[in-house]
Amino acid sequence: MGLSLMTALEIFTHPNDLYLGVFQPEDSEKWGIIIGRGKGHNYKPLLSNGIDRNPIFDDRDAAVEDLIKVLSDIIESCGQELENPEKLHSQIVNPDNVKQEDMVWVITEWDLEEIRERFKTEDVIDTSQKGLSRLENVASK
């Protein structure tokens, strides 16, 4: 699965409008993942495995862990990108050069723990409908 920087930044900077899911097609023993925008963008898919081709994960737990790993990689790479004031993306999204640990408008490692917990009982997490608890009182940038 490839992911462009623009797509990664779209996921990173919209924690209140994400659609995260793991699924098992009826005709398969394997599991797939999807990451997309939420209701605010008509559930636009951004990254998936298994919707348009064969899913690759042997079980649900492996799919969840891979989705969490993708989000963790996004947090690491996009955080570095937005902390560099010479990068065009940073000048647009982070013109005040806020350090990553102070960026309240992005998905964080703390959010990943909540997402992991929610996946214990949910196959789909739609943050546009039920937001991440850390963000309940934070307005989107």
C-alpha cells in the first residue's frame, strides 16, 4: 500500500473527520482495512486493502495492528514535515511553527491508544460521528 504525503497530511490533520475500519468480505477468510475521511467528506476512501482487491490479513487482530501502524507512521512522518518551517506544507498548515507535541489539531500517539481500545468492540470508528475523547473540546483548525 502506497501513500502520498498529501494523503498522509489529510489523515494527520483531520482527527475529527476520519473513517477507520477493518472488515472481512463474505467470500474471504482474510481481513482488510480502510482509512478514509468521515461524514464531512462523504466517506471518501484514502487508503484501503481488500475493497478493490483481495484482503491480505489472516485475522482481525493483524488488520487492526496494521491500521494502527499506518497511523503511527503517518504521525511520525507528518509531524516531522510540519515542524520544518522550510517545507511548503508546514508554511500552509503550521505557519506559527508549533512543535508536534503542541499541535492539538492533529492525530497523536495518545489517540492511537483510544483507537486500539475502540477496535476491541467496533469494526468501524467514525470520528466524524463519535470523536476521539481528547478532541471533544478542541475546535478543528
